[in-house]
Amino acid sequence: MTPLRVIRNREPQTIVFPADTVVIDRFLLQVRNSARRRFTLAHEAAHIILNRSYNGVPSHSYNRVFDPEQSYTVDELRAILNMGESQADNLAAVLLMPQVNVQNIFDEFTKGHTIMLYGHNALKPADKMLICEMADEMGVSYTALKIRLRNLNYFELRSIDEFVTEQFGIGGGI
């Protein structure tokens, strides 16, 4: 078992928690972080489910979000981008956003409107707001729902050049 350094009663302590115990940061208890808290708990539950499904030995892990602005060591990247974390993220998304629920909310909010995704990540401002509203309704983050919508092929994929031309009136050739 791996000891974890925590603050209890305003004192730092090193504690070995029982297997399958999920420890979350205090900031996740704040109301404004409820979507992130739900995803974190689903992610950690997914680790437990996956470990039991594969008769694996549970291991400690820390859920870290990749920040493209930060520099990482090779070991830090390996921890952030490992297959187990990816599997847990995918299962957490399925647990929080079953396909039938996503379909229902998508139909309700889009009313037949197609959402186009330009390049890898660009959306029209109105479509971004629509996804934010859907995410709020589902109790998940914008990013989590956007990834789920992409994985379920709800976007019409378009070139980033088309986005630049439409949004900024530049490009498009002569």
C-alpha cells in the first residue's frame, strides 16, 4: 500500500488508506466544482471496476489533467497519458453520460441543428454555448460532454480552414 500525505485537523499526516478508497481534494467539494467532482469520482470508480474486471491488482494513481502550457518530465507524461487512465476516463464518461441520455439531451437542445466541429477542436460560439447548456443539464463539464459527443460521432467534421473563413472572413482562396 502507498502512503498518502493529507491534512487532517489542520495537521499534515501520512496515512495508508484501505484498498479502493477514493481520496479527493477539498476544492472538489465546492459547489462550483460539482461536475469535476462527479467525473473524478466516476473515474476512480472506473479504476476499481476495471481492476476487478481484469482480476488486476489495484494500484495507487493520481488523476492529473494534462496542461499543454506546462512542461512535464517523461515519467510525469507516462503517468498522465497511460492506458489505464484513458480506460478509466472512457468508462467514467459512459457511466455519467450513457448514449441514450446523450441522444435525448442532444435531440432536445439541438432540435435537428447540426453541430460542426472544425479541425480538432473549434466550434462556432453558438454551438459552444449549446454544448455548455447541455453539459449543465447533464451535470458534467463542457469538456467531458464535448469529448463524449465526438466519440459518439455527433459532430459533423469540417476543415479548420472553413472555420477561419466563416468566422474571420479570411482565407478561402482566390
